[in-house]
Amino acid sequence: MCQEVDGKLERQETEQWIENKLPEIIRDLTRICKIRSVAELDNPEIQPYGQGCRDVLCDMLSLGTENGFAVRNYDDYVGCISYGGTDEAYQSKSVGIWAHLDVVDEGDVQKWQYAPYEPCVKQGYLIARGCQDNKSSAIVGLYVMKYLKEHGIRLRHGLQLYVGTCEEQGMYDLDYYTAHYPAPALSLVPDSGFPVCYGERGIFNGELISEETVSEDILELTCNGTRAQIPDMVTIRLRAAKERLAACEGQELPEDIEIKTEAGGQVLSITAHGVATHTASPQRGKNALLVLTGFLTERRLLTGKDLRLFGYLHAINSDYSGRALGIFCEDEDSGPVTAAVSAAELRDGHLVLGFFSRLPIRQNDFPFEKNASEAAKEHGFTLTVKKLSKSNFFDPQRPAVGALTEVYNELMGTDAKPFVMSGGTYASKLPNAFAFGTGMMLPKPPQGLFLPGHGDYHQPDESIALERVKRAILVYIYGILKLNELETL
């Protein structure tokens, strides 16, 4: 059954098998996407990450059992569906596919055109929170194993599908797993683009807390950004002094700024609108914090220490380079630092900024914490480091990289090269690991299916093209068969 990858008859048969299974694929993906599996780090009653994550893990393992595979639950942190056995000595010689079942919070449901946990299929897209990031990858892995099982294909290296429950909140599930259990000989993480992502940037996340409190002119600041998402809405409430009201009147407002007065005209409420996107690539969206600080500066709505403090926020987000944080550096593989403030609040009168940055893969010795601390102090802030992790690097000369890149290009008719990305995946927590798919170039969604800023991962109306799911299964089937031919991975 293990014919060459470019064998036309075998590929046609495989594609037809995937097409025939599509109703089942949709059914199974729908099943796990119905579960709201946002990891709860501080749930004392349902450890480790709350009922939703426990439920989705149990349901995914049930899918494994229903399809005739051996399964194992690693203390509700990680689950494993195995093609070939669950013995730990055997697993240490196997190839592992790692997906995660937890999702980012859906945010304001009013912004969704489609209910986030009522999956539906529209014009070739399945729409639900988590369908793209990353529950579809779990289903891809399951159907790769189903294909191998139904075709009686034995693997020399063995194959396991691992599913985690806390990737979006810090990958603490993998910290637990790797501290207690062995990892496979090679791990593939379908949580990026194709072909092979051989490097993932390091991560430097922190809080900047102003040493001074803001003035009494600033009453409230609300921001819907998170560690993983650039905000698409920020509101500041100011005392409605005459000069502020005058600065907001008589001129046409930008389309992304909304102003109203409250409390009988005593409060000026300014809301900035943006486009949410992942903090790993802030330039892909429109940071509502940058929209707000730009407007406040242009209309001279802040003065004195308020202007200085919010000016530093504006400087950090002005080019996303990390220069204002003192952490700019770059390398040939991955380019420059990417840094953005995506969370902001007032805490006991102090301005608190949450910044999130991605670091070049060959700059692990750069003094990020020292430089950022000095830059923060210079601008009147104190730095608290939340996370500082080194980059992940998998030698692109290793046989597995070339083999999987070749498979992808042959099947898709492309000439793609291994690459480095800003996002972080489970590969950064595992030995001998790299990200492989499932993102790929496909036509844009049909016009009108999604509003601007909707439809992608971490956005409202998150979706995935069913064509992408089918192609990913095809690539992974032949990728696993190709790896099976290698003496060393």
C-alpha cells in the first residue's frame, strides 16, 4: 500500500478517501467545537484547567476509542491517541503530532455574525471558535491515523496524536507533560503554515507600571486586548473640560473614533476601534490603543504627566520594533524584534501596560530584560517580566525537514521553503520538534461571508476552509509515510 508519493493512482485514491470521509470529518470537528474550552488557570474546583478543557479532552479521546485506537489521559493535561500502542518505551521511538484543544476567549459575542459554539458550514468554511486554532489539527491527526489503519499500513516509527489543554494560556500543559512523561523521537506541530517552520521566535512579555499615578483628569481606561490578541476596542473617560470639548468639536472625527458625553456632560468618553489580530503579528491588524493615543496626541487632549505616560505607550506601538522598549535587534533568519502593547488599564491610579514581543531566533543572548528595565525607568515606568523564553531552533539540514518540505511541494505544486515564524507553538516546549502546517495559500473567502477583521484565528467568526482540512490530511498522510522511509529523523 505504501507507494511513492507521486504515484498518481495512489494519490487519487487517497484524495477520494478523504472526500468520502468529509461528512464524518465535519461531524467530528463540529462535536469538539461545540465545547467552550477556554483554559481556566485559577479554577480551584476542576483542575487543571476547568470543566471545558476536561470535557473537550475526554470527548477527543472518546473519538479515538470509537475509531479503534488506544488512548491515554495524562492527568487531564494532555491526551494521547496512539496508532501502534501506548507503551512509553515504544512512544519514545515514535513520531508525535501535537494539537491543542483549548481556545482563546470568544470576546464580545455581539461582534460575531455566527454563534461561536454552534458550528456551522457556510460556502465551504466551517465556522466556530477554535476550529482553525487548533481543533481542526486534532481532527486532521485522527483522520491520518484512520487512513493508515483502514489501509493496513504498518509504521516502523509508530505514530501518536497528542492533544493539550492549555496552549493559549502559556503552554503549562506541556510543562507538566515533559516533566513527567517521555516525548516522542520527533514531534510535528500543525499550528503554523506549511511547509516546515524550523524556527520560532523567543517570547518576552511584561508589564510596565507607571511610577506616578495619572492625573484626576483620567477617570477610566478599558481595553479588550489580551496576551494573544491586539485590541479592537479601547475606551478612555476624561473629565470634560471646556478645552477638551472644544478640541473634539468643529472637526470631523476619524471613522475609527467615537465620542460621547456622559454624566450630564461632565465626562468625555472616547472609544477607539481597531482590527484584532494575534500579538505575534501586530502589523496585520489595527491596534485600537495606537488609534486612541494618536487621537489624544493629535487633539492635545492630555497634558503634563498624562501626556508623557500615554506618549510612551504611543511610542512603543508606533512601529512595533521594540526600539522604545530598548530591545530592538534582528538576525538574517527571522528579521527584527516585534513588540506591541495590547493590554492597558488603570490600577490604583497607575497606568499599567501589557506588552508582548517576539524575538529573533539567533539572539538568545541579547540583554532583553536589562535593556527593557532601563528604558522603562527612563520613561517613568517599572518593568515586571511575565515571560522570557528562548527561541526554538530545529536544524533545517536534518533529514525530516527536507523530506516533509519535498512532500508538501510535490503534492501542492509549489516551491515553498522552510521558514521562521513569530508565533509560538508546542514545538518550543518539546525536544526534537518543529511546526508543520496546516496553514497554506488558498483563495480568499467568498465576498461577504465575513466582515473585515473576522473569520481568521483569534478573530470573531473564526473559520477554516474545508479545502484546507482536506489538503492537510493528504499532506500529513504522505508526510508520515515519507518519514517512515528515513533511517534517522
